[in-house]
Amino acid sequence: MTGPEPTPKVGPMPSEVDPAALATSDQVAFTSLVGPHLRALKAHCYRMCGSWHEAEDRLQDSLVRAWKGRATYRGSASLRSWLYAVTTHTCLDQLEKRRERTLPFALGPATDGLLAPGAPDLELPWLEPMPGEPEDEALGPEARLGRKESVAFAFLTVVQRLPPRQRAVLLLRDVLGWPASDCAQTLDTSVASVNSALQRARETVAAMNAPPERLGTEAERTLLARYVRAWETARVDDLVSLLVEGATLAMPPLREWYQGRAAIAHQLRTMAMPEASAGTRRFQLTRANAMHAVAVWRLDAASGQYAAEAIQVLELSPDGRVQAITAFLDPRLFPAFGLPLTAP
């Protein structure tokens, strides 16, 4: 799709923005009007494309398209709904041109615990973490998923495998809570087609695991402190004691992933966490996809600096343990989290 978007007829609420004011706005005024919606729109782009870096590109493309098409806005829907429609179309244009993003556990069964991982797969488009918490998007009455569920890795990985238009329908209906009629008008299709696409999409994601319950603040602090201390001292047994029995470890861009305490312990001892690694890393707690995460820098012997190594995203279980570690071995993610590439 090229050129300005047609006016989307979405949302029962009248516009809070005068269409004439938007149509005649300069770039400063336009930026002021759309500014309050940017974080939520970027989160929508992230759910659509599975990459925080790509989400930024899609958001900028959407803003350019909205700016060029601002004179077509008639105010039949809120500005926010109109911007979501423009952004959805922009993402759909790009999704038709590329492969879906994924994580190792979606590629096949867990690897034998005694086998070392192969070379990183730098050709496969990997799902990326989202810094911090998703924006509170004032979800509509028909929304089925909350903010935390809508950015869980299990959900996003399945969503990325949906055909683009099914993906858009699922996100508009079950995350944003749009009525089927509004989705149909936005996507230039019928309500029956929207309902059919939604049913197929829901069937695909029905088997996903629900995200774990949040622990109490003090329990979380204690668990995270013990987790980081185990890494600092390279005490594999201490770290494994924090895992549930069926815990998983994935390290994209490595394709292999491991399940179970024994398999994870073997990989940590032989690859990531040998005894000699004690004291060679620096750590900082952060947040990703509404979950706890740990940024890791590793000592580079040649430079003497601690260089960005990984963002480890932790999924916690209700009983105060770690049930999944997804370590994104990509230093390029650090700036998106507001983190330096070298640690003091």
C-alpha cells in the first residue's frame, strides 16, 4: 500500500480533535497531537512485528503516512483509533514481505542436555524483547488479554506464526478490544471475515501457557538477588536450586534450547558459567515484556572493559522460582533498554 491512508471508520466515540485543526496543522502541532499515543502505538507495532527495533521503524513510517494523510481525517472516530488503523496498515504492508520472528522453543523439541549448541543462526529473524512495561492502552470492553498476557513470549511467538491479517484481527479484537464491525471497516473486509479470522487465530493460540503469577515484591527481590549472586560467583548448583524442575533455557540467536534442571546445569557448567567465570560479569536489573530481566556485561580480556553480553528475561513461577530463562545474546538490544554497551 502506498500513499495516504483512507479515513478509517472506527470507534463509536467522536473525535476529541478538530479534524480541520489536524488537517491544517504544521509538524510541530501534529507532533503535539499524536505525541500522547506514541508509546502505545509502538507497543502495537511490536506485537505485530515481534521486534522493538523494527517497531520503531514501523512507527515512524506510520507517522509519515498519517502526516501525509491528515487531511483525510474526518473525526468519525477518535484520533487514537485513526492512528491505530494507519499503524496497522503500515505494519501489514511490511509483514507481507518477510518471515515471521520466533524463539528457539518454537523451532522444535528441547536439545539433549549433553549436546553443546551449534553456531548462532544469524539469518533467522528472532523475536526481540520489549523494554519495560507495555503502555496502558485503556483496553476496550471486548479485550480478552491484559497488558502482561499480550507481551508474553509464549503468546508473541504463536502470534508471529499467524498470517498477517489474522494477526491484525487478533490484536485489534483481543488486545485492544475493538468491536468486529470496527475491525472490518479498518481492514476493508466483512464482519463475517473478521469473525472467521478471529476464530482461526484463537484456535492457534489456545494451547499457549498462561503467564505466571507475579510474586510479592519482597519475594521477587530475594529471588533476583540470589539469582544474580549465583551468576557472580559462578555457583551453578545455587542457580539451579532457584529453578522449577521443568525450567527452560534459551539463548537466541542459538537455535538450541534446554529443559530441566539437569540439562541446564550441564550447559551452564560447560559453556556459560564455568568456575573460572566467577567475577567476570557485571549485572543490572531491568524489565522486559512486563517481566524481570537482568542485563549482563562480560569482561573482555583484551580491552579490560565489561562489554554488553546479554539481556536475560526471567519468567517466574507462583512458588518463588524461575521457570524460564531467555537470554538474548545481542548487545544491540542494550541501547533500547537505556543501557550502555560497556559497564563500569
